[in-house]
Amino acid sequence: MAGEDFQALSAKEEADLELLMSECQIAMSNAELFAEQLSKQLSVLDGANIHSIMGSEDQVLNLMRLLDEGIQMAESIEEKLTSYDLILANVKEQMEVMQDKETLVTRRNTNHQRLLEHLDHLINQLDLDMKHMKALMDGDLTSPSGIYECTVAAQALHKCMNAEIHPSMLKMAAVEEQQKRFRKLSSKFSQRLAHHLNNQFIHQGNEIGGTLSRLAGELRMPQHESTHKELVIYAELMLWLKNMDQPVFQALATVYTDSLSKLYVQEVRDFFESVKQRLMVREGKGKHGTLKLSGSTSSLTKIGHDGRSVSMQSVDSAHPATHVYGSESDLAARNLFDQVLEKVLQELERVCIAEQDFCFRFFHLMDKSASPIPEQAVSNKDGESGGTEDVWQLQTSAANERQINDEVRAMMAELFPTLETELEAFLSYAERQDSMYTMYMLVRISQHVINNQHMGSFLGKTFGNYLIKVKRGFDKYIDMMIQGIREVRVSKKNRCGIISFVHQFEEFANLAEAIFKGSDRHTDLNKAYTKLVHVLYEQIQRVASEHQKTPREVVLMENFHRMFSILSHLKNAGLEADRKEAKQRYTDNMLAYTITLLGRPLEKLHIFFEGVEARVAAGVKREEVGFQLAFSKQELRKVIREYPGKEVKKTLEHLYKKVEKQLCEEENLLQVVWHEMQDVFINQYKHYDELMKKCYPDSQLGLEFTIENVLQYFSDIAQSH
């Protein structure tokens, strides 16, 4: 801290100090003496100062007097300043009052202006033109111009009743009175509009009924486009009604569905009756039932009047070329059914989609809550371009891309309450006529479900439910086929040949492939194939075991050969395992049949070499077998002489005739089997020749005919027949 208070001496102070110390020589040698000397000098100086002060007393008094005068002048000035402050404070207060008054005047003027603006806006909001009031009270609802005027008036009334008004203004007596007048006017117009539309709906329902008789001979449903165009001009008024009077709107919707549903019920029923009549006229009926699975008695099932299938219990293999799935007339009837079915679905789509789009537009069902009427959607007085019809067309095309909500489907279900029932009845009718119709229906319905599924529409849902029932009918048809296959019994009088149900499966597959070509339902057909093929394999085995006229191996060989041919023709990857199995079974049974039938054409030679092989197996060396008496060279020559070439050829000719008698001409396997027998015979020949060379070396022993002779025998016999 001492260091902080230190101040260096100035040059003058330093010179004075040096002068003082030079005058006192003792300062350096005796500090105490020097300090004492300085104290004495200081006292002398203080005394001198006091004397000087005492000498200037008059000056001090004069100074004091001047100070007193200064204080008095300061107090005088302070008083003046205080008075000035009071004056200024008063002026400030008056200025503030004047400023507040100006603000109040400005605010009052502003408030008056705003009040006038609000009142003017309120009056404009609640002011309904007299022409609009007249249109609402007495406007013409039958002409386009009158409807246009009523629509514009209703829109104006809607704006007035839904104007954005401050809650405080709603309590004004004038506002309450005007709103009361609007509600009364709205109620009267709502009742008048509802009464008019109610009559329109009932009139339209009754009037269109007259078209049913005119379309009785045509395979199409009545068109309702003209009705929709007559009603759609009221679409904006219906939207106004939906916003302003929901109960009346719902009541009108109910009247519409009640009136039109009766009409649609009648039209749908008459339409399906005309479809049935068209099919019955072209197909014809039998006296004791309609035979549709076949034109002959070799078909699986016969459909009687009670709709139940009756199994055909016999197999007539004498007529292998029978068309078990119908004659040309049957196929023509099925093609007709396919065409009629497509026409039915197209007509239903046309009518339902048109009605659905109309309901969408007319009843404004695209949203749960209706939106205000857009001004640009109001038609002009003449209903020309730019008016309601153009808007209707635009929204109709857009409706096809819009997701249909539950409200639309519910309304459509009320308009077409019997459509699904009629479709089910038509399915039952088709099944009674021809069970194969279910395949046509499965493909066609599936295509139309795909066409309608993106819309989620009533028709898409209806077709989807119907598709499930048709699929069940198809499954039932396949089960009926399986039952018929299992109930087939073979005839014991004739050779078997290709079993009738194999023929039936082949023609079924050919027809089914044509029907399902390019269809997304081919998976269902593949599943049916798998079920049928497995049953066919089981039943082929059963028939082969039961047949007494034809060898078991022949039945298996011929029928599995045909199954292999059928499955190869189908080119179905899902049936590849079954195709390979058929080929394996055909090959195995042909070999078994060949070996069994060929037997031992060189019987004694075969017995001789069996003994030779037995000795070799017992341990005798091959080259030593000829030294045994029973198997000597002489004994072997005796056996060989019994089989000259002519005798062998005669035996083979007898064998060929036997094969020809047992095999059916239809499958054309005679030459294949004969060639297989040739290979087996030659293998036996080579086996005997090899044994002779090993067991009787250098004996020059051999059969009296060569392999070339054998080949010639087989060739000559085949060519001679």
C-alpha cells in the first residue's frame, strides 16, 4: 500500500531539497539534529502565517459579506424557478387534457365509421333479393330456367342463413327477426321442393315400368340414362336440402330407393327370366332330364329334374371315341351360354354403375358431410354447355376413379335388394343344365370382379360374393366328377382298352384349357387337375385288378400311356411330377407285360442254361461244366436242334397275334410293344450265346439262327400284319 502512495519529486522539489540539505551540513551525519532544526523552522513559519492572517481580518469580513449576498441571490432565483415550475406544470396538465380530448374524438369517429361498416356488411349479409324470395316461394320447379332461378335463390338463402356474424350481433332484434324469416322461408321451400321431388321419384318409377314389355324379347335391361338426366338438374338443390334440412333429405332418399327398388327388382327378375328362356330355347330339354355332360351313355353323370347327379355305372369300351363332354350341339350350347353370361354381366355392370354414379352425383355421397354449393356448379337458365349437364358428365367420369364409401354401397343394396339372390338362382339353374357351366362362370365372374375391385363398389362386392359361390359350385362339380370316376364299373365281356374316365379327363382337360386360357383362375384348375389325376391313378389300378378279359399290365400300360400323353399336352408345371409318374408306370408295366407274355420262347434251352448257371453258382468252374453228363456238349446240341429258325419264327408269329388281340387299336402301342419284345428276345439270345462261349469254349456251338435272323423275323411279322 505504501508503494501505491509514493510519488516522485518534481525537478523543482528535488532542487529545493538539495539546497536545503546543502545548507545543513549535518543532515547527512546527524539526522536527529537535522530534524530538530527543521521543526524549529516550521514553528517559526507557522507563527509568521498566523500574524499574516491576523493582519487580513478586514478582508475576511468582506469575504463573508459577499458570501451572504450570494446566498440571498440564490434563494431569490430559486423562488422564481419554483414559480416557473408551477406555471409549466399547469400548462402540461392543460396540454394533456387537450391531447386526450383529441384522441377521444378520433376514436369516436373511428368507432362510428367501423360501426357503419359492420352494419352495412351485416345488412348486405342478411339482405335477400326480392326476386330470390319470389323464386323460393313460387318459382317453377319443372323447367330448366325455373330450376336455375330456384337454385340461385337457394344458394343466396344458404349464404344468408350461414353468414359469419359476430355473436353479439346475433342478439340484435333485427337480426333475430331476419333469421326467423329466413328459417321460415327455408322451411317452406324445403317442403315445396320435397313434395315436387317426391312426385318425380314416384312418377319416374311408374313411367319406366312401361319399357319392360318393349324389351321382353331383347337380352338387355332398360336404360335409365334419360331418367337420370331429368333428375340430375335438381342435384344442386338436393345438396342445398342436404345442408339445410337433413331429415327431409333422408326422407327423399328413402322415397327414391323405395320407388326405384321395386322397379329394379322387377327388371332384374324379368331380365334373368329372359336369359333362361334364351338358353332353354337354344339348348332344349330332355323328357326325363337334361343330359349335359355327354351326348352318349358313357358320360359320368346325368342330371335329372331334381337336380341330383346319377352315376353311370357301366363302361362301354367298344366306343372309345365317344365325346363324353358333349356333341357339337352341346359345345355350341356351352359357347352360347358363355356369350349369354358375358352379356348378363355387362348389362348388370352398365345398369349398376350408371345408377351408382347417379346416386353419387345426385345425393352427394362422396363425403360424410356435405360441402356448400359451389357457384360454378350451378347450371344456366337453359341447361346448355357450362351448366349442370357438363358438370354431371365430368363428375360421372371422375366417379369411376373414386373410392366408393359404405354409404353408397348401402344405398345401392337398397336399390338392388334381390340382385345377389337372382345371381344365386341363375347359378343353380346353370348347374342343373350343365355342371360344366361353372367353369365358364368362374372365369367370367373373376374377370368382372377384377374390373370392379379397384372401385370397391356395390357391384364389385356383389360379384365378389357371387364368385365365392361359383367357386364352390366348381369344387362341387369336380367332386361330382371324382365320385363318378370312383363309381365306374368295368365290363367283363370285352377287352378293357382306354378306360372311359381317362377319355373323360382328356376331353375335360382340353375343354378346361380352352375356357381358362389367359384367366387368373388357372390356379383353381390346377388344383382340380391334381385332385382328379390322383383319383384317376387310383382307379386305373382298381380297374386293372378287376378286369378279367385284359391282362393287368396291359390295362396299366395303355391307360398310363394315355395319361402321360394328356399331361404332356397340358404342359402344366404343377403336374410335372404326375406326368413323370405316369411315364414311369407306363414304362414299368410295358416291360412287365413284355417279359410275362414273351415268357420263355426257347423253353428247353432256357431250362438247360438255368442248370448251367446253378452249377456255376455252386462253385463249378465255367469251363468244367461241359464235363458233367447232364450238361455235356452232346446234350446242348440236342436242345439247340429243337429250335430251328422256322420254329422260332412260328412261335413269334403266334405271340404277335396274341399281343394284337390283347392291345387296343386306339392307343396304337402294338408296334411299341413288339419292338420291346424284340429287344428282350435279343437280350436273351445274347445271354445264351455268351454262356455257350464261356462254358463251352472252342466247341463252335451256337444257335441255328443269328441276331440278324431274329431282327428279320420280327420285321417280317410286323409288316405282314
